[in-house]
Amino acid sequence: MKEIYQKIIELLHRDIVSVLATIIRQAGSSPRGAGTKCLIMQDGSLIGTVGGGFVEAQTIQSAGKVLDTGVPLRLEFNLRDADMSGTDMLCGGDMEIFLEPVSPKDPSSLSVFEKVTKIHSRGGAGLLTTVIATRWWQQGAAPKMFLGKKGKPTGSLPGGRKMVDSLTEKMDGILNKKMPLVLSLQDDSGNPVEIFVEPILADPFLYVFGGGHVSSRIVPLASRIGFQVVVIDDRQEFADIKNFPDAAEVHQFHFKGVMDRLPVGEFSYIVIVTRGHIHDKEVLAQALKTNARYIGMIGSTTKRDIIYEKLLGEGFTPDELLRVHSPIGLEIGAETPEEIAVSIVAELIKVRAGMH
């Protein structure tokens, strides 16, 4: 998605019109899910894919019409239809694709897409909303708005403030599910307006405390599945970027007071794999004072219980300790550093997917 949004911004700065195709509905078996996009240029070339084959060929062909008229289109595909039996797309599901012109003539288009790319690169969250109701379409644009977590919109939706307020109320639930959806919201006059809503979330940060053998196995796995990995160790020889080429950042910080030096937030994940109980406890005590989404600490149940007992004596509550995944990772019988890393990253995936 990042590549598509970046290309849109580049084309808008060059005053070039393109067509953004987005799967807005998907049911049953189909090549791609809702929210999947591709960007179609004037020469028919594209970035991304909505599934290839017949569907993509029809999408590219219809994009030519959108470029000619400046008016969006909605395409429906029944991939169970007997008429498609001669194609490579007989998946047994249904899809609807929305094609919208992305034009420099739309004054809000550039600011909306710039806001989305800023979220991806600098963190944060919000909702990208596009009006897919035909009566609101304009030549050269479909009304679009980005609504951030703080409730400040970029761009606008037709029909007044009521829809913005409704989206603000629904935001946390949509962000938590991380799934795009079609909503019908009422405007200020009580009329329904159909919109497509996409949760926009930055790649989550994974803070790995400790630069040892297990960390060196965790980092490449986690980075390949969408985490921005930051490694922290208090020893210079272990806090070396050469040891972690897949990491976004590597820091040599003392563990005491380390959380004050890191922007840990609600979309952050913390993995504690330092070289000893004292450092694990030091980092865990600080982690529990953050609103990180995940906190995991390596070690046996005996080690965990010793650390927990000390933390309880320092004023932490049993409910606070329930936030901690320890022993860390899914139970798969892992023994080697490589196996332990797989179990930890699998648990990160599970939590990120909202299955914990």
C-alpha cells in the first residue's frame, strides 16, 4: 500500500491523473480481500494488483472509461458465474471493485494521501473514508476524508458533521478489527450515505530488549512480517547495527530509565530477552507503566514468579502482571534460539491479529 500512496502523491505533484481501484466488497473465495488496491496509470500500467486474470483485465479496461469521463465506477464480479468458466478466475466468490479518478483538480486529494503516508512513516492511526454512493460523485473525484485518532479531519464528506461524529464513535472498534468495511451513515438531513472505511495503521514497533542469540533470530523474522524492530542493549558490542541488518534501529542504552528514551505507545510491542533476571525485572517494571499492546518476557515459570514477587512487593498489582506473556511465545516445544524466535514471533502475530 505504501508504494501506491507514494506514487499517487508523485503523480499529483506532476499534475497527472490516475485511477485507484479498491476491492470494497468480498465474499466467499476470491483472489484478494477487501481493501486490496492497485493504481492504474494512463498508459494502462499498474502498481499493485486486485487479483490478476479476468478481474484485473476488466478493471484496467474500465479504468480507461474513468480516465475519459472523470467519474468513478463500481464493478461487480461473480466468480461463480458459468460465463467465467473459460477464465482462470473461477474462485467461487464475489467481488466489488471501486474505481476512482485521482486528479490534481480535486483540492483535498493530495492532503488526504499525504496524511495517510505520514501515518505509515511516523506512526499513528485513523480512518480513510471514501464515498461510494453514486449520487455524491463529482467529475474528477469521489469525496474522501482522513479522520485521525484526535478527531481532526483532512478532506471532507458531504452531508455535514453528523457522519464525522458517527465515525469518531466507531473508530476504536474499526481500528481494533483492522478490517475495511462498507458503512451506511446518516448525513445531517437523515439521508443514508454509503462509504468505504479503511483503518490506517502504521507498521507496529517492536522493541527488543537484549541483543543476544534469541534477539538475532527474532529480528529478521519480525521485520519480514511488518514490524519495525528496535533493538536495545546496554553493551556496545551487542548494540551494533552490523549484528541486526534487518532492524529499523539499534541503540546502546542503559536499561535503567530506558522507557523515557523510547516512544512506546498503544501500538507498540515489547519483547524482553536480556542477559539476566535483574535487567529483565528493570525493563519489565518500566514496560508495565506504558500502554504497550504486548509485553513478553523470556524465562521459566520459576524465574517469572521470582520477578513477579519482587514487583508485587514494589506496588504492582496482580492485574497489571496479567498483561505479561511469560514464559514468552506460543507453546510449541521450542528449545533452540531459532525455535524460540519462531514461537515468540508467532505469538506477536496472534496478538496483532486480535486473537489473544
